[in-house]
Amino acid sequence: MRIVYVNGHFVPEDEAKISVFDRGFLFADAIYEVTSVADGKMIDFEAHMARLKRSMRELDFEISFDNDELRSLHQEIIDQNDLAEGVIYLQVTRGAADRDFNFSEMTGSASVVLFSQVKKLVENPSAKIGASVQLVEDKRWLRADIKTVQLLYSSLVKTRAIKAGFDDVWMHRDGLITEGSSSNVYIVNDQSEIITHQLNDTVLHGITRRAVLAVAESLQMKVIERAFSIEELLSAKEAFATSASGFVNPVVNVENHAIGGGAPGPVSTALRNEYMRTSMKMV
Ligand code: PDD
């Protein structure tokens, strides 16, 4: 049984408890981070915590955390669960209070939860064969840059896509692709340029995105940060997605239309390999 962390205590998962009045439960008033662990070490921990703090600022959370404290909570989860490879989930909610849309009178303090999930990140079979995606309209709120737990739309469309035989969804707004259900997304065009949505309010500022773009630069690949259209996606040479739990994942089929001959291409493959080589050192 896993050991999880809840508000100051490490406890077996079936003893972990959160109030029914917690605003994370009642209002999705909570933010989260997912940090991957490979070979027992966290990847890009500081960057994940920096984004956590940004999410809290954007939502007027009044608490602050010390990075050393957060690091030792993560490390304790790794140690107590013997986690060699997988992810650590951290969620911070505004805390428990009588149900009220106005939170300015709240006196309770934030709830903090951490748990781990074992996951094969390095030897991920889907990365070898490539994934298929369905395209759906992006109907999320317009602050997708804040990593909140209000994930119902993405969860619903991904579930429906899987039922329809796809692996995931990529979302679009006004004919332009924004991101995947839980990943940033990219195409490679005929000139071997990598194109990915620019950072603004409509996409999450991915930690893996940042690392992978740095890797692309180190490999002398050209990167263009702008939105690409559905048409550009369908005629791309390659497509791929990035996330902390997926690293770099090639996409070889969009709406039953083969991309790049239907197999992972050289750019995605090189980026995945180089990202894994460099990120394992980046704790
Ligand atoms: N999701 N876009 C969205 C909507 C995401 O949910 C995620 C990550 C990303 C990639 O961000 P990063 O590289 O920092 O993981 C982009 C996590 C993994 C999740 O919800 O499980």
C-alpha cells in the first residue's frame, strides 16, 4: 500500500482524509504539479515548483512554500514508497471553509497532498509505435496557463476518444491547435522546422516543453513558436507531444490520417533520446 502525504502527515493511502468542505472538492479551487521520477531522481523539480508558485499567485492563494520543504516532502514520498520510476503528484487547495463563492473571508489554511504513481517512463511502448489522436474543439476556460485541477473537459474528451479507438485528443480553437489533453504539442514541417504554440493564456507553459526546446536548440533544430492550423498538422512530416509523464511522444495518426508515413520520425526520436539523456541529470 502506498504512503501518501496529507496536511502534515505521511499515512497509508486508505487512512488519508480530506474534508468534504475542502474547496478543491467543492470548487476545483486547487492547483497541482506532476514531477517525474526516473532512476529514483526527480526531473526538473525546481521548474515545477516555480510554476506551482506562479499558479498560486495567479489565483490569489495567500500562502507560500519553501522549496526545501517541498523538496523534502517529495523526497520522503520517493523514499517511503521505494519509487524508482513514476510520478509524484502534488496538489494544493485553498483549504476547507463553509461553501461560499467569496473566499476572501476564509480563515482555514491550504490543504497539501502528495502521492506517487508507478509508471514506465523510459521504456514506454507507445513512444516506439507512436500515438493516434482525435481533434476536438478546445472548450476549456481561457486560463489554461494555470495548472488547476479543473480537468473535467480534457478528461471527458480523452475518455470519449479512447472509446472511439484513439489514444488521446489534441484540441483546437478557431482552427488552430492549442494542446493535448495533458501535453504540449508540436509539428515538424517540410523544412524540418519545429512549430509549437507560443506561450500565452491558452496553453500550459510546459516544463518538458521548455527543456525539449532547449534540447532542439542544442541539436541545431529550428523552432518556431506560433499556433499551427489543423491543415498544417494534417500535412506535417512529424507530430509529437511533450509532458512530464510522457517525455516526448510521437503522434503518427490524426483523425485516421497517417502523419509522416505512420511511424515516429527522426526529429521526434532524436528529441526523445536527447531529452532523456540530459533530463536524467537534471534533478
Ligand atoms: N499534464 N498541457 C497540459 C494541459 C497538461 O496537463 C500538461 C501536463 C502539459 C505538459 O506540461 P509539463 O511538461 O510541465 O508536464 C501541457 C500533467 C503531466 C498531468 O496532468 O498529468
